[in-house]
Amino acid sequence: MVEEDISKELKRYHNVERLEDVRVIRDRQTKASRGFGFLRFPNIEDSKAFVERNYPMIYLYGNCSSNNDDQAAKVRIAYSRERDDRSRGEKAEGEWTCKICTFVNFSGRTKCHRCQTPQIDMATFNQAAAAKPQYMNSGDSDVSPNGAPSQFLVIRNLEPTVTEDLLAKGVAKLYKPSRRSSPPAATAPKKNNAKVASTTGDANLGAKEGSLRRILLVRDRRNNESWRYGFAEFATIEDAQAALTRYNSFEKFTISSKPVTADYIHAGVFVPVFNTSEETQRYTFSPLGNTATKLAYWDQEAWASELVISTGSPKLGSAAGEGQIRSAADQAAAAAENEGLLKPGKEADARVKKRKAEANAVAKQKKTAPAHLQFWSNRHAELHGVKPDISTENGHESKELSEVKDEVNGSDALPQTYANLAKKCCYLCSRQFKTEAEVNQHERVSDLHQNNLKNADLVAKAQSKMAKAGIPSTVVSEDSSEYRDRAKERRAAFGADKKISLPLKKSATQPEEETKDEPAPAPSKGASLLGKMGWSAGEGLGAQGTGMTAPIATDMYVQGVGLGAQGGKIGDASEEAERNTKGGYGEFLERTKDKAKERFERMA
């Protein structure tokens, strides 16, 4: 709806004759109507008469031909302020100015009419601005300027919701992945010259698994909120270097779905604390292995929240020496000791001795198989007459091995059975059952049966009943770990089975006389037809009997090879067809042997 349509409709249906101007407010860029406009009358009396006659709203139909109110636009009408009111600089009571677009809003509005920004309470805004620190540390000043390796890595640009546990899980992705957990290779086809984003890193890089010692997340001392960066301490500098190398192999390393950065730290990040109070005690921590020294983060507005991952002592470096400082925290403690601020105690010497002892123990440690595998290895040695080696590194049998051995020995030992499976009863307990399975289950799990086994009188009566029934008793050997020939026991108890004689294959050295007793093969279709005409086997064809006596051979040749070519003949067609139909492995072996024998005879 444009200005001309509004002017014509007002003059025609609302009896507005004296109208100076009609203006519809439009967007400056899209030129679309914003849904309101202004009417200018020549004097106040005309505008007052129009409002009193049509207040509170009028209907505008635009180009619609019908006068249906449902299709008309409802337009509210009200008096407007003069343009000069905004330029006077005077506000009515309760009006407020937007801080974003400087638009003057009525007192009843909670949002700016122009930019939709909520009204800001200046008192609350000033208090928040005063409480907010002017400088926020982002961890950039903790990065080593010359890239010197350190045992600590600083992880920056974290999400505000990242906790110590989430940071530890994210840093654990810098471990060297094991082969069992490595993802399978992608088999999807790749486009030519397509760039593939690496999100898994190089599988050959990374720190040793379990080398992460602890996580230090930097938090604000006043509200305990995260400053969005933290530190990861590894067991050795070599592990930290391997972790950073794996980090560099990623095209994008993320923690909680946000890319982060990792770098070494310098030696001044953690400073020693000499006089601690109850209030500042929670803001300090101790180096691993040196509880006498207290360290704190250098920024007094923050503190390092500690999460210990592993308390194991870090391993010695390749060429580091016994007195080498292993971390930035130890460097700060050593610097304090050199300056005379801290007294060197016996903890450092004890720590070095402990590392030596652990290194020697690892060097002397004997690799042993798991308990269940060692047990079966010892069984194999017993069967072959070799003395089993069941001792562990300290000369005693391990607890797991003894438990597995007792369990298997218990399963191997056959207890005395007092059951008659034919009658489905137990002589020891004098109970009858419906099936053999119930009898076996009774002997295994019944408490009554186990208690009766301890009663000598009941056992003697059961053995006498079994002797009358002709059931042999099972004797349990004292040493159940020795091999028992149970097949021999079954033969002795139930008798030897009848031997089955298998037909042996005829050898090539057997005389030809043995084959004469074989039945003659059935005549072919052609031989049977000739026999009806008076022909007998061995006679020649023709009226005089001078023709060929042998039937035409049905030989099979290699496809594409001419007659008479060496190696072209395969064999009898009927035999080959039978072999191809059955497809037995024995037929294949026979054929292979025949071919080899044929080649050998040609060479001779």
C-alpha cells in the first residue's frame, strides 16, 4: 500500500478533504514498509475532527475491491509529537536514552525501540565494571620465549566450562596410541587433490602412556572461575617433548570441541612460597617428591587448582645425571636452595636413592607370562618330562598362579562317584532321580552329598552296594597334577573296543593276479547293441571279422591344443567328468601324482 492509495481511500470513504501530506515510513535499504506512517493536516482543528470521528482505528482496504473487514488492514490512529520535541534535549519523566544507539525511549519501554537492546541499570553496570579486573591473564606470558623444553606444558584457549578432569582427558590424547586402540585405515575413495583434515595425529608419536603426573587449572581467587588455561606436568622432559611433538602433528587439536594451543613454560611460572597462612595454604602446592617446598602461581589474583593423575616417581633421562632438575617446579626449588632461602634436607638424597633402586628393580625384573598361561606351560613340561618352572621373580609361586592351579587341579581330579546311571540313583544318599543329568547335578552341587562323603559308614555302605551292582570304583591319585591315561582306565573298566580295519590303498608293487578277481565292467551301449547282432568281445568288426577290435577311446584334451601336441591330452573323458562332478580332494591328489609320474617318465 502506497501513499497515493491511502490518500484516495481517506478522501473517498472517510471524508477527508483537506489533507496536506501522507507519508509511509520505509526501510532505507530494502524500501519495505515498516508498518506505520503520518498524516499532515493544514491545522489542528482538522486533525482533531478526524481523530474524534475515527478513533481508535480505521480500516484500509488498499487495492481490494471488496469491503469485507476481514480482508482490510486495521490501522491504529493517535496524535504524534512534533519533530522539534526530539531536538530540544528535554526528556519527560521516566524517559531513558539507549547507550547503544542514543535513541530516547518512553518510560514504559524495557527495550530500545530502535536497536532492541534491553534497558541497562547504570548502578548495576557501574558496580560490575568496578568489580571486573582491568587486566585478564590469558597464559600468553607463561610461554617459554626461546622454546626451551620443560616438564610442564601450558594449555590455552580452553572453554570456561572445562574442569580439571576434562583437561586431563584432553591431554591424555597426547599419549602414543597403542596398536590395539589404533583406528582402522579408511577405505572410502578419495577425490584427486583433496585435502584431508588430520584429527588423529601421527600414530608413531606421543608421550608414554601413564606419563602424565598432574593437571593444574588456573582459577580466580575471588570467584573460583576458570581463567581458560592450565598446565600439564609430565614425568620427564622427554615425555613432554613427545607430547608436544604429537600435538604439532594434529592439524587441529581440540578439548571439549574447541581448538587449543600447547607450549612449554618458562622457569618463573611457579614461585616458592616461604610464609604460608591458613588463607593462602589452599593456593599453594608441592613438587612431586618434595613436600617440604611450597609453590604458587606467580599471579596473585589467581591460583593453580591441582589434580594428581599419577604419583609414580619420574624415570631418569638418558644423559641427564642423578642431580638433574626434572621440572620447572624443581628448578624454582633448587634456585631457592642455592640462594639460601631453603635448607636442603635429606629428601633430595632420598629421592635420588629411590630412583636408583627403582631403576635397578626394573632392570632385574623378569618378564613372566600370565598365571593361566604359565600353568598350562608347566603342564606341557610335565607331560614331556621337563621340570616345570613355576617360580616368579622372587622365587615363590605367585598368588594368581596358585589359585589357577588349584582351580584346574580341582576340575581335573575325578572324585569317587556313587551313582548308578542305569538306575538313575545315588547309593551314597539313597535317592532316586528321573534323569542322568539330575544324578550328575546332585553329585556336583548337593550339600547332602558333600556331607555324606565325610561319613565313613555311609561311604562303606555305598561302596558295597556298587560292588554288588558291578560298578567299578574310581580311584583318585594322591598327586592329581600327574598325567592320567583315562583311555586306559576306560578300556580296563569296560573292555577294549573292537578294532576297525580300514581298507589300505593298493600299491603299485602288488602283483597283477590280485586284480583278476575284480568284476568285469558293464558293457557300454554300443557293445550291447553289437552283442544283439552276434558280435562278442575280442572279435573284429565287419563281416569277415577283420576290423578294429578295440573301442574308440574317449579322451579329453586341453582346450585350444591340437591333436598330437605334447601335454595336450588330459585323460579319459568319463573319468575327468566324474572328477569334476565330485570335486574330491583325494581325486585331486591322484591326478597330481599321475601328472608328476608322467613328467618323470618323459624325462627318463
